[in-house]
Amino acid sequence: MSIVNELSGAMSAIITPFTDVGDVDVPSLERLVEAQIEGGIDGFVACGTTGETPTLSAAEQQRVVETVVQKTAGRVPVIAGSGSNNTKATVTATKEVQRWGADAALVVVPYYNKPSQDGIAAHYRAIQEETGVPVVAYNVPGRTVTDMMPDTIARCQSEGWIIGVKDATANMIRAAETLDRLNPSKPFAMLSGDDFTILPFVALGGKGVISVVSNILPGDTSRLVKLTAAKQLEEARPLNARIIALSKALFAAPNPVPLKEAMAMAGWCTRTVRLPLITDETMKDVVSQALKTYTGKTSFDGFMG
């Protein structure tokens, strides 16, 4: 089966746990991957934004990806982040994540350089032609400034340069336009990159979500995607409302600062993030209250919804 057919449901953009002194905490990462799979997650993205990849060394990125791949052991697909605003460097990094065992690469739309739409397409063409690795484009204009437009996504799909897109525009009009332009005869993983739009995105025809909140809610996030895809909206809507409420708390400060507070409260890792991100003491109360509302409990040890 082609990997594109496996990219659906809820995929966790998994955190990179750190020790109290800031080293990559491999045992916690292994424990988290296993708990996520047992909880019902449908896949992982390692070394994405939520994984604090800009602050990881090349050796640390390798260790994280290899740990997730080895612990997953083929039970669910693993995508690894390899993108940058340097095409040549991205080609090298994409070859590396394949060597480390990832099933596909997540390649962000080039940031800062502000390439044209033709430049964006040429970027993905070069990566595919020089690596042959299945690539999921990551369109997140709120972080990159550059925006990969629907026609460019459709062009890259048609030419076989990308097998999917993580759409973090939070714009359902754009999602509908993109889906309308895709070639229906070619499998394509249209994935939301925004936890607030899971229900409408999947209802439009998206395959799933690359999620932040699923780090703490693997089963519930996967269930929301499946209920929506099955058009069981009466069940999906209240679950969606609960997930949105918790997501608001998890995005009350730069990601993954609040998420790591939640994960620490549940006992999965420390709250440590790397500079230039810093812990925010105000997030403790915000996250604690959101978890209390979600779980109906005051203690969250071991919680993974």
C-alpha cells in the first residue's frame, strides 16, 4: 500500500520531551509514543514545530526520529520534518529522515525568502526529483509569511512532487478551493494543521489532522476525525466543542509551552522548553482549569484522553 493511503485520522505532532537540564529525554519519548499508540493515535510527525525542531541539533533530530520510528515499529506511519528555506539543505535533510526510517517527510513552505508560487513549486520539484521521498507540504503562512495557494498545491499533486499537504491556514474557503482543484484520480492526503478546524475540514473531505492537542488526547482526537468522516455529526459536535475548549488553553501561549504544562501535569514529561521559548507561570492555572473542565477531575496523573 502506498504511504499516502495511510496518512489519515489523527496524527500527533509529537513534543520533544526534555530533562530538567534541557537534554532530549528519550525514555519519556518512548513512553509517550507507546501510550499514544495504545490510546488510538493514527500516526506521528516527529521534529515538527511542536517538537521544537529549530532548537534541536542535527544529532538530536536523528535521535528523536529514530526513537519514534523504532518505538512505533511500523504500527502507524511516521512523518519527519525536514524542511527549511534552503532547497539544497532540505534535499539533504529529506534524504536523512528517510535513512532514519521515516515513511515520509514534512517540508514547510520556504519561509523568510518569500518565493513566488513558481518558486514554491520548483522547491518541491527539486526535493522530489533529488530524493524520491514522499513529501507532505506544510503550509503555515502565519509562521512563514509565504502562502502556498490552491493552484500550486494542485500543480504539485498533479506532477507527483507532493503526496499531501498539512493546511494550517484555518481557512475553510481555502480548504474547499484546494480540494476542488485536486485530481481525484491521484490519492492525496489533505490534512488539517489546526485543531480548531478538525470537524469542518474533515467534513469538507479532508483526510484528517496533524494535531497538537492529540499529544494529550490521542483517542478523542482520532475519534473526532472518524465520527466526522462517517458523518455522525450529532456525536462529533459535542466532542469537537470540548476539544476546542482545551485547545484554546493549549494555544494561550506559544506552542508547545502550554502543551508541555499539560503533559507535565499528566506525568508524561517535564515542562522544560528551550530558548527562545520560556515557561510561563501563568499557564499553570490556565491549563489546569482547562484539564479540570475536560476530565471532570482535579488530578491528571496518567491522563491521556
